[in-house]
Amino acid sequence: MGWTLSDLPFFDARHRALGERLAALPPPAHPEPRGAEEVARRSRESLRWIAGSGLLDIVVPRADASGARRIDVRALCLVREFFGYHDLLADTMFTMQGIGTAALWLAGTAAQQQRYLDRCRAGESIAALALTEPEAGSDVAALATTARREGDHFVIDGAKTLITNAGIADHYIVIARTGEEPGARGLSAFMLDAGTPGLEVGEPIDLIAPHPLGSLRFDGCRVPADALIGAPGQGFKAAMAVFDIFRPSVGAAGVGVARRALDEALGHVRQRVLFGKPMARLEGVQARIADMATDTETAALAVYRAAWAKDVTGGRCSREASMAKLVGSEAAQRVVDAAVQLFGGRGITKGYMVEQLYREVRGMRIYEGASEVQRMIIARDLLA
């Protein structure tokens, strides 16, 4: 049992080579960490392992001959599918190096890129994006954290919550309201180093599955004016551009989880004897396995179609990205739930992989925009 590259029409030679490279890597899975300190330690260890494997080049792209930095979304999705199959904590650390630097390599100055990107690509610096707030999750336009200009500085006040890598990150990209216009058009993006006076990290937030998560508070937090990423009022645009890139990869991680759950279920029903014969010979079990496999492959097609579209066009692919995130995360939930059902009591017993997957998969339908938000984006695009 192990992850292998699917034979899909959206890959070229470099993606197949990446798939072979990933399949040859030793599985990164470790015993599930317990407690915030162990989660933080494992997160750092995972990032060092990923950096040593050379995979961070995919999410922190180098400049090409023209000076542009472009991400290969199909490669991003392949790596996330691999980590989804083996270790979702490693998937988190891999992905956040991209999400926590994307605004920089999309719109940052040369000085900002030089200061942060190489260290993040080497795994020497941990990145984070501070977007979600206590009263503003999917409704980005309702963000209340402010950044007011005072001479050569901006002063940031407010609070963020459910921030991945809070407390272990070396820097944060903070989305705050600068007020050029009402709503989403009045948001800007800033670089903020950990340890900046006025930045307070709250207690870790304990989820149903291990995740380095916490809250942040800004109390008169002063950053130099050159910490602004891009133009004032472009923070929402930058965040949406990041989601266009990374939302399909959430679906890819879901495909990896689904493949692992399916493999676990196949192994179980082949060995388990029920009513005097192997479970695999029961028609009801066969039907469940067929549905799981079909769900998984359908999700893979949606994910890699969206990734291919983004790579080929280079433009906005919000509808395709939302479809990939929606289909991939929802399919993963169904496939894992089916695996738990096939395992019976063992499926909800600590120590079994499907029990761990059941806890880990649930967040995929919420983070980076809940499934309801993805449906809204898809419908609005179709009705526009």
C-alpha cells in the first residue's frame, strides 16, 4: 500500500517525473502528536524534512529569466495529494510556506522578496497568513483589524483567530483595513515579523486533529511603511489571487486522504471474515467500495482540471478552483466516512488510521472557504 501517480490526461513529463520522485520518498508519517508542544515540534520537524526533500521550491517559486515567479499548480496539487495520503500535518507545513509567502512573490518588492523568500524556501523561516477574525471568517469584507498611517509607519490594531502557525511562525502576512474604500476594497496586506512590539500570540487552539493553530492580537503594533505589500487597498485582491492558486490544492489533499481511506478499506475487507466469508465477497460491501473509488476518481478529475486550467491560462480561475475545493473536500469526507463504516467499531477506535482520517478530514470542508462559500462563488460566476 502506498501513494502512486494517477494516469490522468492533465500531466506532462515534468509532472510524471515529480510523481515518480514522490512515490520513491520514504513516507513522512509519524505517530500522531499529542498536545500543543508536540504539535509545534512535529511541525518544525516536518518542515525541515520537506525542505530537505527540495519540495519547497514548488510553493516558494524562484524567479524565471523574466523576473516573474510562477507556481505550477498541478505540481502543487500532486505534492498535496501525496501528503494527504501520508501525513496531513506535513501537508499543512508545506502549504503554509506557500500561502504565507504568496502575496510576496505575487506583489512584493524586490527588497521584500530578498528578505523573506529564500529563507522560507530553505525551511529556515516559518510563514503564516493572518486573515480570519473572530467575527469575520468567510466574510472577508467584514474584517475589522485596522492599519492607520502615522508618518513613516502603519499602526495595526485588532485581532485574528484560527491562524495556522500562530506562535511558531517567523513572520505573518496580515490583512488589515486601511480604509481607501468601504468593504473589501479598503483592505491592505502587510509583512509583520514575529516579536514585533504590540503583537501578542494567544494560547494554542486545540482542534479535533493535530494542527498548529492559534490567535493573534495587535495592540498599537507599528510596522514601517515599506512593510506594505503591493498598493494600498489591494489586500483583498491579493488574498483572492492566493485562493485561486491554493483552493484546488485543498481538493488534491482531499483526494490523497480519500485514496488512503480506500486503501485502508480494501485491506480490511479482504482480510475480515463476516458471516462465514470475507467481507470483500459481500455485495453490499462491493457496492460501497465501488462508490468510494468512483468518488475519489471523480474528485481527482475535478482537481487536476482546475489546476491545468490555472497553469494554462495563467488568469483568474475562481469557478474552477472553487469546484475543485468543493468536490475534493466533500468526496474525501464521504469516502472516509464509508471506510469508518466498513471498519465498524474499529473505525472509531484510537490507533486505527481511518479513525485518525475521520478527524483530520473534517476541517477541509471549512478552511479556505467553507463548502457553502464555494457554492456561492460558483453560482455567482455562472449567473454573472
